[in-house]
Amino acid sequence: MPKGLAQLGSGLYVTRARDQRLGPAPPGSADRGLLRSGFAPCLLTVLRLAAHQEADRGAGMGLAAGLVRAGHLARAVELVRAGAGRSGPEEDLVRLVRTAGEAGDLDGARALAESLTDRSHRDRALVARIPAVARAGDHEGAVALVETVRYPHNRPQAWAGLAKAAAEGGDFPAALGYAARAAECAAGGELGRVLLTAVEIAHAAGDHVLAGTFADRVEDLVRRERINGTGQRALLVALLALEARGGDLDRLDAVLRSLARAAAAAEAESQETDVDSAFDPDALYLTILAERRPLPPFDARLVPELLEEVAETADREVALTVADRVERLLHHDAGFGLREAVALLLARHGQAERAMALADRIVEPDLRAAREAESVEALARSGDTDRAEALARAFTDRWARSRALMAVVGELARRGDTDRAEALVPAIPDRWGRGEALVDVVAALARQGEPERAEELAHTIPLGETRARALAALVDVSDPVRARRLAARAVFLGGWTVLHDLEEIAPGGALAIADEVMAWWEAHPPATEEAQRRGRFGRRGRA
């Protein structure tokens, strides 16, 4: 495993590697002469010049979606047909149908869906249109569209989408009826997803009896499928988390008791095998020939996944109650990161001592340091920045200390204590980490009404891509003239994809970039069909 990957986590590690690969900001990039007036046409020129910078895979779909939201559906279709998307053009056009519907362009979505030549894609595009039609208030029209869905395997998703749209509009009786129709025609993994949607709608409608009926069907489905399949496990995790947030822990208790019995049985069998093998030289042979022990009804890996979900979505009282129940499983060798998950949940809700005690029992040094850093990170997010800082400074592993202190700086900045946050940045051992932590401080200063100080601080960040993110964060909270000036500098350093809302900052910007990209592609056709399919454009992405 690369040095620092475990302690930083994959997200921070990948971002750090990319920023370092792209290198320092060019000399003079902090020059305030670039787009000094904040004149809008000048920003469009900068965007056109940056149009050919290499974008990440699938960034073309982001540009296409921006075009749709700006009212340029036809241009977005041209861009996708030229190969700017993530997969095949018709697959990406189905996504555009959904985007157009969400943007309120129902006529454009219908015309695009009907233009697709492949029957399967046309059917899926029809399904994508249905929620938008329902949200526009035409439930009868949406039902009529569902009835015209060609392929049976698409109908459950069509009814489920209609059910969600009706529930969002407050029409719960209709939503429950649509959800029931979806459950009637669904099968296999699709049935579980539809049933979970029905549970959510029934809970929102206040019909807890019906919600329990649908929930029982989800559990029966998971039991029938046994422990194989990530999708089935995810269904049960979502169901248990939903019930836990509502204070109903009965099903969770039953699942945990089942897992505890399975773990205890496995331990007893292992001990018996060890004793037998000490006296019988043929024990191994007999063990191999023995009838296989029945699989437990649930996959133990669902528990850490559930804890992660609960940590993010449940209140403190529910989360700690769940942690207390799950901690009993630690007496057995349940495996699958259970100890780490419990520690993270406890830290997220202020139980630092319990969390660190669990993390200290992890044998592997890098993994132990990673879990301790996660615990401090969670503690900082809970608001206890004083204890989090003290624990972070005590870490001997420089990667773990960097991650933990970055989290403390970020939380202090979000809470408005920018002076203390900025003063803590030099304590971060990693050079990239110091720059990344400043991104949060820069955004917080701008929100507090100190744009000049924020901009000066952003220009102290040495790596170009990191500085571009800081400037982009400033754009979001600046007046229009300053926002355009800062956006130009961010684009100069990190390309147009660094801007969060291109059309709001520069109306017409998405269209300008699309025109440049299309013109460049016409002059430099893709070297292979695979290159066109992947939609990687730019100087290094094209032959």
C-alpha cells in the first residue's frame, strides 16, 4: 500500500496526488492585472482559451448538463453525439432526457426521447420523463406514459419514479398506490428497491402499519437471497437505518441477535476443530469431507455499513443507542471492520475516549493510525475542536496528524473562528495539507466579509490546482465583478471544470466552451472510436 494512503484515506490521497502531479502555480499567476475590471466578455474569452484543457473523464456530461439548464438542449445533444459523455452516445442521451425534464423542458425531453433509435434506450428515456411530467402536475399524463412503457423490466422503475414524484408533491394516497403497482410488477433485486421506496413513502405518509408490511417483505427478500450480493445487503442497511432514525430498533435487535448467534457458533466450531486436530491426524481430511455448515441469514458486513449510515443521518441519541447494541458483537470475532466502524460512530457523536480505546486495539500500525485520525476527524466535526486539536497534536504518525489537523482547521473555519484556524495551519506536517486546509479558511473569511484578506491568503497556496479550488470557493461568495475576476484566475490555474456553477458566474460560458470544443474536435478528430466513446478531450487526451 502506498505510503500515507491508509492514514489520509482514498479521497484526500487521490486529490493530493493529482495536485502534486500538476505542480506549483505558475509565476505571476497572482497578478491582479488578469481581468482587473471583471468585464463579462473578457471572462468568456478566458473560458474559450481554457476550453481545450484536459478534463476528467465524464466532464463533458457536466458541460452538456450545464447547456441543458441554460436552455441549449440542441447544443448539448450535439456535444454528446460527438462523444463527450461517459459511455455510448445514446446511453448519455437518456441522461440528458432526465436532465431536461428536471430543468422543466418537458417538450425538449419528449422530442429527444422520441428521437432515439434504439428501442431499449427509447424505453428508458420514457421512464426518465415520467417523474418530471408528474412534478408538473399532470399525474394522469404520467400514468398514461407508464402504461406505454414497452419492456416489463422497466415498468417497476417507472411506477416507482411516479410514486416518488407524487410523494414529493404531498399526494401520499396516490403515491402509495403507485408504489403498490411498482411492487406488483417487480422481481429480483428490483423488487427490493421498489419495496424500500414504498417503505419510505409509507413512513412519510404516517402509515406505519403499511410501512411495516413493506419492510417485512424487504427482510424476507434479503433472507431468501442469503448473504450473497452487495445489493441485497444495501437494502437491509437502508431499511434498518430508516427504522432506527424513527426510533424503531426491534428489527435491528433481531438482526444483531442472529449475527451474534452465528459468530458464537463459528467460534465454537473452530475451537472443536482445533481440539480434534490435536488428537486425530485425520481431522483435517474429515473436516474437508464434512457437510458444510449452513450460512447465516444475514451478512455481517452490513453492520459497519449500517453504522456509517447512522453516523451520517441519525441524531445523537439514536446513534449512541445503536453503538451500544452493536458493541456487544465485538465480544465475537465478527470481522469486516466492525471495531473501526463503532469507533468512528462514537467519535462522530462526541465519545472520544471510547472511540480511541477501540482504535488502540487495532494491531496494524498504519490502519490503527488511520482509525485514530478518523476518530479525531469525527470528534472535530461534532464541534469539540479543543479535544480534537489536543489529540491530533499528540499523533506521532505525520500522515494521521496532517489529516486530523486539517479536519480541525476546517471545522474551526466553518464555525467562524478563522483566526484560530489560520494560526493552526502551520502545525500540519504535510505541505499539500497546509494548502488544502487554507481552502476552508479562505471561504470562511469571504463569508465573514473579508474578501481582500481571503484573496491574499488564497494566493499563498503554492500548488496551482489547490489554489484554483480556493479561488473557486471565493467566487461563490463574492459580488459579480469580483466573482468574474476571481473565476478567470481559477480557470487559468485549474481549468473551467473548477467552477461550481459556470452559467451563474458567466452566462453563456457553457455555450462558449462547447463551441470551442466542437470546433477543435472537427479539426482534430478522435484517433479511435474508444477515445470518442470515453469523451476525453484536451491536448493530452487527443492524438
